[in-house]
Amino acid sequence: MGFERVIVRTKAELATELEKKTDEIIVEGDFSQNIAEIKKGQLNDTDTLGFAVGSGGIGMLVEYGISKLLDVFDPVTKEDKKIRKQIERLYAIKSLTKDSFLLHLKQLDY
């Protein structure tokens, strides 16, 4: 089975590759600053699991509720929200350079 890696430079190209669940996506150009913001807020799997276990699962429910509430008041377009959610849920983010990021499908690590 082949390993697929693509380079995207526009939001439309990124959305297409996210829908296909491409193994690795290198993001350059316009949308790379948005990826940097997502990376700042992303926890690794160990931290997420520690939070879930430490709070007895209640923390995950509270986080979900707060996230949904903030989405209502977020002025970002619906398409940008969808892209952000797909990246947060499916991909690990690695910084390659100041203006490029590697999105690696999390399920490939398991």
C-alpha cells in the first residue's frame, strides 16, 4: 500500500485533500498561518487522554460544550470551521519551516 504526500497552496486544494483523507499534506502559502494557530491549540494524544482520565470524562463533555458555544459566536466562515475541525480531529501537525506545515494522518501512527 502506497504512502501519499501532496503539497497544497490554497484553501480549496487543502479542503479537497482533507476530504480524501490524504496520508500527508504539506501546507504552504495562504492557509499556513491558520495551521499555525491550530497547532498552538492542539494537544497530543497523551495529554488528551490524561485530561479525559484525570477529569473522569467530565472535562471532555465540558470542553465539547464550550467548543459548541464558541462556534456559535465565531465569525469565521462555515467552510473554514469545517477545515479546522477536520485538521484537529484527523491530523497531527508538524512545523517544517516558518511558512509550511506537515499534516500527518493520526491513524497512521497506530
